[in-house]
Amino acid sequence: MKRFLTACFLFLGLFGLANAETDPALTRQVNAFVDEWHEDAANARMAYFDKMAKEGVYIGTDRTELWKRDEFKAWARKYFERKSAWSFKATRRNVYASADGSIIWFDELLDTPNMGPCMASGVIRKTKNGFEILHYQLSMAVPNEVNGQVRKLIDESAKKAKS
């Protein structure tokens, strides 16, 4: 809970520092960086993890999926031993930045072959060596009209897990 509140405070604080229009050159650089990060996973390149800060956090779609970079790397290793770990293709991305461009955050809609439409958001730090991902959160985009059905499946799964 403490991490969540800290992340919310950081996000809201950064939101106030955002430029109304993110510099187009910075946006292109961020898009190229995040696209390459997704391509690293699609091609099972371990460079994927090098794009995350050592203290970086990855939050997956399952409630148990909250990792620091090295924990995530250990968990995902089996997927990176294949030709492709997972495939995320951004169909839309919004990029925002602090006034000095050192902290960038984004949200994206993703097309994924295994989970269907997803949404994600991330926070990136710009360093003298380039960009690094501090935080990434992935979620499945569940249409509101089927939310009740999905909730029922989640509840049933939770009951099975308890027994």
C-alpha cells in the first residue's frame, strides 16, 4: 500500500510539472525506446531487462505479478528461452514529460496475440546513458459490458485457489 501511495503521489506531482505539449523529438525517442523494448520481448532478447532500471517495477495482469526488475527477469527467464517471450504492439501511445524532460510517463493501447487488447502505463527516467524504465503496469482491456462475466470467472478462480 505504501508503494502504491508513493507512486500516486509521484505521478500527481509529475503531472503538475508536465509540459502541455511534450517535445516532439522527445516523444519520437520515447516511442522508439518503448517499441524496441517490446520488440526485445517479441524476439526473446535479454536486452529487454537492461532497459529497466535496477529498481524498476513491472506489474503484470495477475494480482500476484508485482516484481522488481531482477525478480521479473528470474520469473520470465523460461519465456525468454523460446523464440518469442510475448508480443505487444502499441496501437496508440501518449507521452508526457516533466518540464526538464528527465522524467517521462506514457500510456499505451496494445494489441497482443495471447491476451487480446491490453492497456499499459509506464514511467521512464532519462539518464546520461539514455532511457530506463522505472515502472510499467499492464492490464487487460475488459469491455464494460462483459465486466460482470469476467468478475464471476475471477471469483470462481479465487474460490478454487482457496480449496
